[in-house]
Amino acid sequence: MAHRHKPTHLNHLLNATARTKRLKHAAQIHSHIITTAFISLPFLFNNLLTLYAKCRRPSLSLLLFSTAHQVSKTVVSWTSLISLLSHSPAPFQALSSFNQMRTAGVYPNHFTFSAVLPACAATSLLLHGQQMHCLISKHGYEGYVFVGSALVDVYAKCHDMGMAEKVFVGLPERNVVSWNSIIVGCLLNGLHVKALFLFREVIREALFRPDQVSFSSVLSASANIGALEFGKQVHGVLVKQGLLTLSYVKNSLMDMYFKCGLFDEGALLFNSIGIEGRDVIAWNVMLMGCVYNENFEEACNYLWIMKRTGLSPDEASYSTALHASAHLAALDQGTLIHNQIIKSGFSKNTCIASSLITMYAKCGSLDDSCRVFEEIENLNVVCWTALIAACQQHGNGNHVIELFEKMLADGLKPNYITFVCILSACGHTGRIEEGHAYFNSMEKVHGIIPGHEHYACMVDLLGRSGQLDEARKFIAQMPIKPNASVWGALLGACANYGNLEMGIEVAGRLFELEPNNPGNYVLLSNIYAQKGKLKEANQVRRLMGVNRVRKEPGCSWIDVKNKTFVFTVHDKSHARTDEIYEMLKKVKELVKSKGYVPQKRFAINSAEEFKEESLWYHSEKIALAFGLLALPAGAPIRIKKNLRTCGDCHTVMKLVSEILKREIIVRDVNRFHHFRNGLCSCRDYW
């Protein structure tokens, strides 16, 4: 019965199975090919190799190739194997097979080199590409356009754009793949302006008709540098060439508009697709577009709408929604998303796990962050850094240092952000010598060049310990020009230690660097007020008006029974306003009995006789009073504020936590404040 199958019929069956990708059927056909003694036929053998790869079992392709001793392995067979391993992806196995082919005495041709070069690119090891380049030159295939294009791609992905351009320029002939290789290479290496220039050159000279890869790449480059006008011109070309219907291109165009701040234009494109035409990528671009434009609630809503349409979110969808929940500090929303992640089987995904750690931390639940971390099976540097950052945000500096040392002991290499966290932790725990040691190890031990964030942490470390002159000298010796974060750290130290002279100088620099930041004016005004120079303090406040710098209206919000309640200064909009203000009076009496003295310098827009009273109408105090009324006894009170919490509110929170034995967690614009038993995790410096 087996003999009735002709080779052509078996080949037809192989092609049909390649479409269904049914491994069981592949094995059955394989058996027929063996029993009919057709395995030695090259076209059946090569097709069978490819079929196992399409069934996502490249190991079986390798096994077939290595055990089929009766088959004469030609360059075509070897090339088929190398090609499928390159795209499986199994790049190191592809390179190993290439070497075995040469050892067997089979010479590679231009197709073989085209097949093996993607494997060189996938390893991201420049040496592999260089060695293959030498062989290509030796065999005389450098002038073949598809070999040269693949070589450009290798150098670009190995971050040697100098050689990528050299190979590209030396190509005797170029096609769309060649141009795409160099444009995508520029995009991968952050040469966004260069990518735009090359695309413009192609369009002007009519060198070839750009395809969806060309358009998508140049739109991504436009998005990354905010080149809105160029992106609009590309949009026009897309319409003319009739490529706007391609989902790949439309998604890139949406992303460009979102990243350039034109949310409505991006949303219009998304809505034009129609529910049935939207794939997961389109939804992810929409979710990320909401996040880019700070429409965090919409981002969360779109996740649920996406699920209702029948599409299953992927790891990017969930990570983006968790990011939005973290910005909103919406613990209930984040918990709902976490439930869906567990149901969808993504809970072991390290990317999602790190997003969960960050979400719980920013929602004020560090314990949940730790629980997520403990459940991760394959910890990587991103997961470690997420937990380290979470502990740092919550003022657990000692735990940050313990985690960092444990991560190093586990053999993981810290990244740029990890060092920002550890240096900040050293500052908050007063570990000056260790902070210097960690800073010095960045480049010497770990090969990470310090950036502005690291220098700002070092200035903060010195400033917190009162070494303002040393901090000033440190800034003067920086190899890079100090930015606003560096000077801002020093201004904060000047405010904390009342150094008016240095504060005036530093504030002046900040007024030049970020003239529209109201925080710098407020800090300088507070330093003047501390020194009793109220006239000068008021002059700084008036300077804000002259420069049209407006301080964002302060507001605080608190979640009770899955509902968010927002309060502003002197807020009386809540249905329980009378009860809230009655509670405020009780709190005022309680803290005064503990020695509370109002800090009138934080009552800014009030006449002198009303300053003390106005302090009690700050939004976080009103939120606190509501929390005491609405939350169960003993439950933590979690308050979020859009601005830096003031010193007077900070003092009141500490006293209330001690008197009423309540844990109070305040997330302001800078950090988390955990108030327990009359103490704050920030150690009164924020």
C-alpha cells in the first residue's frame, strides 16, 4: 500500500502538512518516505527538513539530517538546514552546521551565505560577522546584492554602523532589501536623523519603490525624534502609493502620531481600522499611545475593551496596562489586571512580573511587590532592578543594599537603573563611603558610564550628610555638564540645611535651565522664609507671576471601596464635608496635645492671621480625615498627592500615626512616605 505513493504525491502531502503544521502527520509521511526508500531523493529530503522546522521542531530537522546517512548531502541540503536553523531561531546551531558543511568538503555558495548571515546577526557577536565577511570575500560573493544586504544587516545589528555603511556604499547594485537594511540599521543604532535622510534620498531619486518595512522604519525614526512634519509627509506618500491599508504601516503611523503628541490623529487612525481588522499589535499601539499622552485611565479601559472583542492580550498589552495602573496608583485596577494575567497563563513571564512589581510598589503595596518577586522562577536583572527600585521608592534603603549585594552574589550584572537605585539608597541611609565605592565601580568593574542621574544621586548623598561644599566641588569636577537634576539635588540640600548663599546661586542656575519649574522658586522662597527674610521670600513668589510660572493646583486622592475620592485645598464638595471637618478639628486637638507647632511658612497665599488655619485645609490633611472616617479601624490609609507634600502635613502625619496607631502611606510627586509610630521612612528629608 505504501508503494502506491509516488514521490510527487508525497511531496504534495509534505506541502499540505507544512500549512497545517501537524507534527503527527509529518511523522507519518516521514515513515512512508523511509519505507518507500525515497529518503535519498533530494527534493523530498529537503522538504522534510523544512517541514519539521515549520512544526517548531528544529531539533528533529537536525536529527533527520545527522542520521540520514544514505542521503548525499549537497550544498542545497546543507543550505536548507542552515536556513531553517537561522530562522528557528537557533543561530549557534546554524553556525555549527555551516562549519560542519565546510569540514565535510562542501563549499558554500551565495545562497548558503545568505542563509547563514542572519544567524551571525542573531548572535549579536561582531566576530561572527567579521569571520563570515572574510569567507564571503574569499569565495567572491561580496558583489551579490542579497549577500551584501544581509552583511549590512549583520554589522548594523552588531552595532558597527561604520562597516555597515562601508559595505552598503560598496555594493555594485542595490535593491529595496539593501536600502531597508541600512535604514533599519540606523534605526536600531539611534541614528534617526540619518534614517530620515536616507529615506528622503530614495524618494527624491526614485531609486526604488519603498515597501512596508521602509515606511514602518522611517515612521519609527520620526516618532523617536518627534519629527512630526516629516512624519506627515511620509503619511502623504503612503496615501499616494496606496499602502495605508497595510496594518503594519498603519500601526507605525499611529505610533508616530502618538509619540509626537497628536493623540486625536492616532486615535482616528485606530478607529478607522474597524473592530474586525484590529490585531493585537494595533491594540498595543493604542494602549501605549494612551500612556504616552498620559491618558492612563483610557489605557486601562482599552485593555478591557480589547478583551471584550474576543482578542487575547499579550505580554505587551498587560505590561502597558500595568504601567498605566502604576501611574494612577490604582491598586484595585492593578489587582484586576493581575487576576487576568494569572488566568491567561502569563504570570511566569519575567517582563510582566517586573511590571507587576513596579505596579504594586507605585500603588503603595510593597508587600505584594515582594510576593510577586518571590514567585518568579527565572530571575533576571530587570526583575531584580524592579524590586530594588520598589524598595528605594518606599524608603527601605538598607533592604535595597542587601538586595543589590545578593543580586551580585547570584552572578547578575547590574544595569544603569540598578545603580541609580543603589546610589540613592546609600544617600538615604547615610552610607557615604559605600556610595562612593559603588559609584567608582560602575565604569571600572561593570563598564557602565555614569549619567546625570548617578551624579545627581552622589550630590544628594553628600547633601543629605551636610557636606554641601563637597557636593559643590563634586559638581565642578563632573566630566559632563550638570543638568537640572544635579543642581536640583544641591538646591534640596541647601533648603534642608538653610544655606541661603549657595541656595541663591544654585536656584539662579536652575531658573536658566528650567525656567518653568515652580518647585525651584518654592524651594528658594522657603530658604528665605527659614532665615526670616519674608520680604525676599515674597519677591521670589512674585517672580513666578512675572515669569508666568504657575504652580499646579495641589490635590490628593484616596481609594475607599473601589472608588477614588479627590480633594483639593479647602475642599467642601464631598457629601460628608461636615464630618470631615469635624474630624480635622479632632486631629488638630490630638496633635497639639503632642506638641505640634504649626509651620506657617508652608501656608503661602494667606494673610498672616489666617496662616495657621489655612494649613489645616491642605488637601492631604482633608484626605487623611476622610480616610479616618471611611476606612475600617486599623486599615492602612493610602493617600496620593500630585505635588511634594509640605513639611507641616508631614509632621501631622507622623503624629497621627503615633497617636492613633495607624499606618499612613503618602505617595507624593517625589517618593513614598511610610508613617509608622511617629516616624517616616524618608527620615524627614525628601
